[in-house]
Amino acid sequence: MRIISVRKNPEYKDKTIEYLQNSWSEVAPIIYEDCINHSINAKDSLPQWYLLENNDEIIGCAGLITNDFISRMDLYPWVCAIFIEEKHRGNNYSTLLIEKAKQDAKEAGFKNLYLCTDHIGFYEKIGFNYIGQGYHPWEEESRIYQIDL
């Protein structure tokens, strides 16, 4: 199992863009393309994008960003786009990606990490605390979670 940082491995840029576009098809493809293209040489520590690879197969992804399309712009960084292929779910692989995001956020000097989701139960099990609701531009809301670094 290997976590690939796209910043440290820019040769994975196109594969990452394609994987995220396929994993989150409800997001306009240009969003991930533009963000990942510009993240590689960003001056600051954010954004970061990760792939999870198992035996040369990409089985998951995640990002570490300044805002996850949510109204709480006073909170950051956010772990986002956490995705594990269905056949690999149930093995806590997403926690590997979250741990990498936590590590990078802490190294960048942040004290907390946030995520927004509709899932209840999973993130609490790995240490996140529900702190309230946030609102998306597409007129939906999500639960916001925080974890101390």
C-alpha cells in the first residue's frame, strides 16, 4: 500500500485528474483539472492531492485543501474527496489517506483538520468531532467535523 503525493510525484498529475474526475463525476471535470494542475507548483502548503495505490492499482484518493465548497470559510484546512473503490471498502484504507492529510496539515503548522460529509458514525470512530452544519453553493448542507492535530 502506498500513498502518492501528487506534488512530490508530478508524473501522476494526469492519472490523478482522471481518477478524481471518475470518482466524483458530479463535480465538473474542469474543477479537478484546474486545481491539480495549479497545486503542483503552489507557493503555499495547500492544496495537496493524494492517490492510494495497492499493487500498482489506484484504489483511492483524497485532497487537502483550503475549502470544500462549504460556507465555513473561516475553517481550514479540509480533507476532501475521500474515495475508496467499492471492492476495497471495509479495510480502513481511507484512514491511511486521512492520516497523510493530518500529517501534512500538522507539518504546515495547522492545529486542526476539517471535513464535511453526510456520513454519520465513521469519522467519529477515528477521532473527528461533529461541530455543526455548513452550506454548499448548490443549496445543500453537510455535517462539519474537526479533529485536533
